[in-house]
Amino acid sequence: MTWVAWRQQRLQILLSLGIIAGLAALMTFVRFDAQSITDAQLVDDRYSTYINYLRLVLLALPVLLGMFAGAPLFGREIEHGTHVFGLTQSIGRTRWWATKIVVAGLPVIVGMTLLGLLNAWSSVPLQAVMFGGRLVTPTFEIQGLTLGAYTALAFTLSATFGLLARNTLAAMVITVIAYVPVIGVIGNALRPAYATPITSTDGTMPAGAWIVESSYVDAAGNHVAFSPAGCDTALSECMKAQGVVREVAFQPDDRFWSFQVIEGGLFVTLAALVVGVSAWALHNRLRLA
């Protein structure tokens, strides 16, 4: 069964791994080239466009590769009726389903995880010209463990929707509709609270810190309403006259890897739940006719 699954999915797998390998080669070149340049402005001039395009590519790649590997996995077989052959063999439907999931999904998920780790290494010489530090969107999403975790969710979603919708194109469309809001909600609502933010009222923050909230407080530490637009003098003088200071809550850059583990684990958990739905659909919704 493993050999059959490989023959059915090898084009998608090899193409996906080829894309990953090409990006890996580019990242490796960038790392060694950028670290040989001592002038930060020259690094910015040479690699600012690269950074912008890389962000776009790596933001889209998990869902694209996940769909490419997952949506046809069951959807195409059901469309063509070839799933009947697999389900009527002595191997049983559970083994048929599990083998296809592992053979098609594991290489792409592992490849994307390694690509994310490589990008974290490759981006070290570029940190000085990457706006906002490693914790902000979209820098956080395109390096470390999250690339593989996002791919796992996209793959399991598309494979499951292929079983449920029984159509490859429909599975792809539904996957995008489901995937994009999850990424947005977790990044904006949950990630800032992975750890208790540090607050500062004197304007000092470590390099690369991610500001998650900003407000104004009085001398007693109470939050007050203050608008710089109402100042007739310099902002610092106006704030001093009204007895307010700016309070900033931030996540320091040294929490990057712990946040990566948390978010990666969260997405892997979601992917596991989706696999559970897929197993349910296999036994309760998939019919031979």
C-alpha cells in the first residue's frame, strides 16, 4: 500500500520538495553573502527586496503546498471512483487512509519545518534591516517551527475537506476559507498573550521587542485618556504638564523560540483534531458507491 500511495502522490511530493530545496539553496547563499557585508546600509540596499518577496512566498507556501498535497489525496480518487479499488482490498479502509496521509503529508511537513529552521538561521545577518523584530507579523510566521505547523494544518484541512466535499477544487477553496482566519486570529488575539508582557514607562526596551499595547498612565499608575493631538506644545512638555507618561507593554525578542514552540504546538494540535474529523468522515461519510 505504501508503494501504491507513493506512486499516486510522487509528482506532488517531488515538486513540493523541489520548491523547498530551491528556497533552501537561496537562503543558504543569502546567509553567507549577507554576513560577509559589514555595512548595514549595503545589506539593506541589496536584500530589502529579497526580504519583501520572501515574506510573501513563505506566507503563501504552507497553504499552497498543503492544499497541493492534501486536496487531491482523497478528493480526486472519489471524483474518479478509484477509491473503490482501495477500499475493497484486504488492507482495510483505515490502513488505506492512514498510509495515504503519511506518505503524502509527512515529507512536505518535515521539509517545511526544516525550511523554517533554515530561514531562522539565514535571517540572522538581516535582522538589522528587518523592520519590527522577529516576533512581529509576518517575520514570526516565516521562520522557525511555525512553517511546518502551518503546513500540517493546511494539509489536514484540505485532505479532510476532500473526503467531505468529494471534490478537489471545492476542498482547496474551503481550505483557504478556513485557514486564513485561523492564522489571523491566532496571530493577533492569542500570540500577544503567550506570556505576560513586560511593561515600561521610561521608553526603554530591548532591541527587537514587540509592542503589544500602548497607553498613558498618571503618576499613580492609573490609565488615563490622553491625546497628543490636543497638545499645543512639544509632546514631551505637554505630557509632563499633564502628569502623564506613556506605558508600553511588550514581548522581548528572547521569547521568540518559546513562542515558536507554543504556536507550533497549537497548530499541530489543531491539525490532530482535523485528522480526527477525517477519520470520522472515513468511517461515516465515505461510501463505495
